[in-house]
Amino acid sequence: MSQIGSTISSSLKQYSAFFKEGSGVRNLSFIIMGASHLSKGQLIKGSLFLSAEIGFILFMILQGFSAIGGLLTLGTAQQGWVMDEELGIEVLAKGDNSMLMLIYGIVAITLCILFICVYHAHFKSMQYISDLEKKGLAIPSFKDDVKSLLDDKFHITLLAIPVIGVLVFTVIPLIYMISIAFTSFDHNHLPPKNLFDWVGFANFSNILTGRMAGTFFPLLGWTLTWAFMATATSFIFGVLLALLINKKGIKGKAVFRTLFVLTMAVPQFVSLLIMRNLLHASGPVNVFLEDIGLISAPIPFLTDGLIAKLSVITINMWIGIPVTMLVATGILMNLPSDQIEAAKIDGANGFQILKSITFPQILFVMTPSLIQQFVGNINNFNVIYLLTEGGPVNSNYYSAGETDLLVTWLYKLTIETADYNIASVIGIITFVLSAVFSLFVYTRSNSFKKEDGLG
Amino acid sequence: MKKDTISNFLSHGLLIFLAAIWVFPIIWIVLTSFRGEGGMFVPYIIPKEYTLEHYRYLFNGNSNFPFVKWFTNTFIVSVVTCILSTILTVSMAYVLSRLQFKMRKPIMKVSLVLTMFPAFMSMIAVYYLLKAVNLTQSLFALILVYSAGAALNFFIAKGFFDTIPRTLDESAMIDGASKAEIFTKITLPLSKPIIVYTALMAFMAPWMDFIFAKVIMGDNVEKYTIAIGLFSMMTRENADHLYMAFTAGCVLIAVPITLLFIYLQKYYVEGITSGSVKG
């Protein structure tokens, strides 16, 4: 934050210095963008800046100011029945739609920020030209500018579309959803019928200490347990499987590898729905176990709280082990063998080598991908939703079941009960969880210390 | 040497047993799709009668379950998404790996933060944004949604670009190549594994996603992709009598994807290891 502050203040100083130094047309450019460019013969660039400014001012007058105003109030007129004097009956009068007002407000503010960026780029461009003039160099033509987009400014060309895409489809929606966390947008306040309003941190306290705490904390505990167990089991058994396949003397290594990898190519909604069917009370697994006399009643694989939790962790291994196996195989082939040779000479047995040499080596290389998997498992919607839909339902929870993770609860809160504000808070908390954990492990891990992490 | 033989024998036995467990559900899907009798649950594994009826059902067209239409939809979406996302991801990764400019680190940090939000969180907002511009229930919207976020998946590709020696760039620069020429004529030809990996992942996503597509398409069955289409066959009232047709559909989509995947496995391993080794 302080960094941003100092950047802004230094920019402002540059602005005023540049303003004092210049005169006439150039200072007119501070108000009428592009004037200076036009006067210097940069017709296309100048008119682009000018039209950006005109467009922005028109937008603000027609839509922008009212949209930003709406963001503050989130609507005042509720939809309702109003007496129409001419007709003599009550008609439905359209009220304000808080949700749309929030979206429009956020879009308007984003456009304002973008305009400030354009304005700053305009200023930089003026500064650049005046530098060139001082040095007596030629002012670049529009053609030169376009050419530089393929060379010195190539990053702008490559980044333009990805950044716009992320801005529109990720950043704006996220800002919107984060804002929702501070409003009363739940099933009692659904637009367009009802208005919702800003409520500050009320939703957060509702989740941490209020009505939702009884659901939130058990689910949080289960989410962390699940993420840890799912990551650890897949990792350990995946590495063991890779070692087994790559053992000396195993024939058909490629065939075995392909058989396991096959399962990665099958869409999860297919394989998991099939698993669910297999484990159903009247599915083949239970019938088979009953037939051979091992059990007398079906095992509630996915319908009893504790057993369901164990089942999802076990089934997740079916998905996770091949992934780890594939990566670990790649790593195993590149591991230096001198340490192992030395250990053998010192008389270490196979298990000791595995425990003290191979495993730590693999762990070192795989730490970043393990963190990714852990965070991925915190957000592992598919496995839980497709296998149990969060069930079995726990009546002590608000709209959640025994195996619900925070993300599946989030999904239920938006799709089923329409408690968007609570869902947003859960999203924010999940984010904080992922972020804190990633940073914590990442900065402590060896691979971060030895390489320069983000590069 | 006798000890080795026994341990070899046991290892093979264990591997075959494990492979059987892993492959079993897949075989079961295939068997079920040919099963002539019964409904969703049967207490045995090997069918009593075999039939092609369920495959015929899918291709004969049915206004509620237009399988061929879904297949075409998904194919169009995944091809376009694949091209767009690959371009976006590769450009983003290249810029952040190779080009030096002021906003490089901030962009990287912000992207890292953005990927940590649960994807579902913004789903509803994306829906309303698309609705505001009247784009919901169209394949174009789906392509936009799948491709737009692609730029954020640059970490693995960036890890790959980091491994290409910089001296190549420098010598080309001395020869007077512009940065765009270096990118297209030197880096890209060297990056086949990562381009194939990125394209493969992007191509497969639309065949597997059943949440975003459902939210965007709503009840417009004609515009469904295969994943939500098949998913819609599994509602409570349909699940029992359509179960075999569902598995037949699953087989039909799993076969091409699996073949593609096995064919491109090499690239997948290279992509994933280059990314994980280099962070």
C-alpha cells in the first residue's frame, strides 16, 4: 500500500514539474488529451487519445456518475404495487435492482481506473516527446510506434488480450463477489423483488461466532483433514507405485504405466459416477461381499458420515496415485545414483535407502507440485460433489452434509439456498487458507531457498 | 539369485493386482454400455445379454437427449478454446519468462493471488455479466469463459521457457532480430512439448466441465456440451432407464480422449515435470 502511495505522489510531482516547465498547447493537453500530439503532427495517436477522453466523459455523464452513486446506496426504491390513478388498479412498479447496480458500479469504477492509466500513458508519451525534442531527435511516426510494438514494447502486444480477458472474466467477477460478502444479499434479499444493502463485517461475524459457526468450523476441520489426507496418500502411494514399476526386472513397464495413466484420461464425472454406483447399497460391491458371506447387511460406503469420509479419501487415491506416479517416474529417471551406490557400500538395506535418500530427493523436487495439489484438494469440488454431493446430510449443519468441503458448501449456498453473502465469505476464507498455506510452505521449502521461487 | 526371482514374482503379482483394481471401473463402464437387461443397479458384473441398442438410442436422435448435437457442440467449443487458450497461455508465459519490463513481477504476483480464489466464487458474477450483454446460452459465451481465464495457467509453460538458454535470444538480437522474430522463429519452434501439453489440457477441459457449462446454458438442451448432456441423463426420474445409454455415451467420449491422451502422454510428462521442477 505504501508503495502505491509513494508511486502516486512521485507521479504527481512529475506532473506539476512538467506543467510548470511547459506552456501553451502542451499544457492544454492536460485538459484536452492529445492536443500536444496533434500539434506535433502525430495525428493518429493524438486523435486516439482525444477520442478516448471524449468517450470517457460521455460515458461518465450518461452512465458513470449514476452507476457510482448507485454503488453507494445499492438502490432505494423497492419493487412493489403502486396505485395507478388513471387505470384505478394497482400495478407492479419496477424498483431498483441492487445486484445490477453493484455490477454496473464496479464496471464504472474499473473504467475510471483504466482511464487514469490511459491518462498517465498520455502524460508519459508527452514527456517522451519533449525529451526527444530537447535532444533534437525526430518524433516517431505512427508507423514507428506500431513497429516498436513488435520489438521494444513486444510485451504489451502479447499481454494485451490475456490481461483484458483476465480483467473481464476473473478480476471484475471476483471484485463483485468479494463486495457481496459485505452485503445482505441472501435468500431474504433477492433482487429484483427485494433490495440488499451494505452490512459491513456482519457476515464474517455470523460465520465465525454467529449462527453459521456450528456449520463452518466442522466443515473447516474436515476440509483441512481431507486436503492433508488426500495429498499425503496420493503422494506416498504414488511414489511407491512408481518405484515398483521402475524396479529392476519388472517386465512391461510401459504397459503397466499406460494402464494406470488410462484412468487420468477418463473424465472425472464419468469415473466418479461409476464409482458411486459400484459402492451403492444395492451395487455390485455390496452384493458381492454379501454373496461370499463377508457381510450380512450392505456397507453404507457413501451414506454413513465416517465411512463416507474414509471412502472419499480412498477413492481419491484411485485418481491421485496415477498422477503422482507419472511425475515421480519422470523424476526417478533423472535422479543421481551415486548416493545410492555409496549407501549400498556402507551396507544400507533397501528400506533405509528409500527412507533416507530416494524419498527426500523426490520430495525436494515435488514440493511445489505438492503444494499445488494440497491447494487443489482444498478446492476439490469434483470428487466430493460427484461421489456424495456432500452427504449424508447432517441436520446440525446449515444446508451441508458430513463430507461437504468449504467449496461444495459454497456451491450449495449459491445454487440451492441463494445465500450469496455467506457463500462469498466462505470463498474469501478458502482463498486466505490457500494463500497462507502456499506462502508458508513455499518460503520454507528447500526448493524455494535453492531456486529463486517466482523468478 | 533365488531370492530375486521370488521378489520379482511377487512384484509382478502385486502390479497386476493393482492394475486390475485401476482398470476395473473402466471395464465395467464398457460392459454396462452393452448390457441388454436390467437398470441402474444389477448385482453382477458380466452382463447376461449384449446389445447395441443403447448406442443406437444415442444416435437416433431424441429431442431431450440430442447426443450428436452435444458432441458437435463440444467439439466446436473445445477446438476454438484449444486454439485461443494456447495462444493466450503461451504468450503470457513467454512474456513473464523472457521479456523485462516494469510490471513483470507485479503481474506475476497478482496472477498467483487470483488463481487461489475458488473458481466457483466468480461463476455467478460471470453469468450475470454475460447476461448483461445477452450472451448466455450460446457456445460463444462458453468459449469466452473457458479461454479468458487461460492466461492464468501460465506457470507450467513459464517453467519450460525458463529452461531455454538465453544465449539463443542474445545471439539472435545481435543479428538484428526483433523481439517478435525471436519469439516466433526461435522460441516457439523449440517449445513443441509445452505447446502440445497446453493445447491438450485446453482441449480436454470442455469435455470434462459440467458446472460452468450448466450455469451458462441453463435449460437450453440444444446448446449443451457432452458433459452436462450426459449429466442431465442422470436425474432422478431418468437415471434408471437411461443408465446404459449414459455409460454408452461415456464410452464414446472417453475413447477419443483416452487415445489422444496416450498418444500425447510423452508431452504430458515433459510438460508437468518441467513445470514442477522449475516451480
